[in-house]
Amino acid sequence: MKKRLFILFILTLMVHSVFAADWEQIEDKSYIDISSIKEYKDPDSYFKEKYNRNEKEFWIKSLNDKSSFFTDLEKDYNKKVWYRISKNIIDCNNKTIAIKSYAIYDINGEIIHSNDIEHILLNRNDIIPETRAEAWYNIICNYSNNNKPKIKIGIVKSTNNNFEKVANSFEPYIDNLYKRIKEQWNNKTYKGNLECTVSFIIARDGRLVHIEVLEPSSNSIFNDEAIKSIKYIAPFKPLPKEFDGQDIEMIFTFIN
């Protein structure tokens, strides 16, 4: 089994609570909560049998990608939107999708608007080929709890007061950091399931000022390579200019 590097970042203050989920990136600025995938319990058993429904529910998180969808939301609510999460229902037999509930968050992580749709009012739409919904369909309807991927959340942490206000400015920074580290993460094969969680602190000017293994795997070589993949690309780019703190902590988990 080849090694993989998973980073899913939640931009937050150290004291700020986070959404308990196993977010896995599936597209640019789009994530699926693997742990939320389960059978949707249709209360209308008659219609379930009549229409041969095989429905699964799951959560999706979409970061603001400056598309018309998000710009329209910002106009409607007169607020800067950070992301939206939504619970979706996919029928694997009939290839339809419906939104069950959703919440829209502002730049401070506060809910701007939320809604839960009654089952009887669910609007099931056909999944159009070569769309984002079809990509979700392929993941959800082929998913098995028996081979659930192991994912650790990478958290960006700071005690600085303005971090939450400039969280969006860190998205491209972390994307670049992730890609560079992944390039150095070699592809040797190891036996067994290995995970190594590493914490490292980046100074304002991009210097690596501290690095340590928080949760080692049982293989010391595997752990060393995780550390080396980060050290190799240091120093990093300076932190975003909008951020006025002195350093930032990153937590990455390397998985075999």
C-alpha cells in the first residue's frame, strides 16, 4: 500500500470548537465528511418500496470559491461568506439527489443562515452526467464502511487575535504548502497500517522554528521520512501579510 498524505485544514483559534468530522478533499475547495456516510432512513416505507429507493445521506463542505453562487449569497446577506455545509440525500438506484439541510457561515465561523427541509418536501433531482453531483454519486454509492479510509484532520492553530478575521487568506498558502510537502513524501511501500502525526511551527518570515511528532507510527523510518518531507522544503513562504501574528502551527498526518 502506497503512502498517502492527508491534510484537511480547519482555520480556527485554539479555543474555537470545530465540526467533528472526517473531511476528505474531493475537489478544489470541496470536501466530503466520510464519517457521515450512512443509509438514509426514509420514513415513508411505502414510497421507498414503490420507487425502489436506495438512499444514503452525507455532508459536504464547500469553501467560498468566488463563484456566482457565493457572490449572490454575499449580496443577499450583505456579509462575507466563508463556507457552506449541506446534508445531501443520494438515491443510488434512481440516481437522484436532494438537499436535506444546510448552513452558511460567515468569515468569523458564525452561522448566517440555516435550514432543515422536511422529508415530505425533499426535492429529488436527476443527477446530470459530468457534474459535481455525479462525482458525489460515484463516491457515495461505491463507498463501504469496511474500507473506510483513515483520515486525520490537519489543524491550523494560532492564539493571535486577528487570525479568524483573515482565515481565508491562508487557503492558498496551505494549498501550496501541502503540494510541496506531498512532492517530497516518497512512495516506498510499508507493511501494515501506519499513521504519523506531525506538528510544526512556521514563523512570520517563513522559518521552521519547531517540529515534532505528536503521534508516531510503529515504524521509526516512516516517522523520520514524515519529518524529512517537511524539513526539506523549509524555509517556507512568509505568512500572509494580512496576518499580524508571529507564528502559526500546522498539524499534518501522514498515512500509509
